[in-house]
Amino acid sequence: LRCMPACLEILEAGEESRVLVTLREGKFHQVKRMFAATGNEVLYLKRMAMGGVCLDETLKPGEYRPLTEEELRTLQESVRSEG
């Protein structure tokens, strides 16, 4: 699978490291595949933002809420700028 480059920031290094991965384009299990290619395993994965919209940290797993007008505009603009 070919995709756009990603950025990796190491937050904590050790037996179980913490990293921040920034993708511009995500393919099926891309992060897990990238780490597996280097002999590492992803134990926990959390999406922080999508298309310029930071995800609502007050929501529990499986919960959702409608997007605000501003969030909709941000997503629409990000789609236009990539197209």
C-alpha cells in the first residue's frame, strides 16, 4: 500500500514507549503495519483529531455528538484543500 508520508514524535522511550504519529492519509491499519515493519507492536491506539477537528475528549468510547457548524466548515475546507 502506498500512502503519504507520516510524522513520528517520540514522547517517552522505554520498554513501552509513547509516540505521537501524524498522518495526512490513513490506510487500513496503517499505524499498526508501520510499527510491525520495524519489529514493534501497537498496544494502544487513540485518534486525537481528524481533518483539522480535535476529537471531543469528554465522549466515552462508542458515544458521539453532532458536529458544530464550525467543525463542519473545518472539515469541508480540509477536503477542498487536499483535492
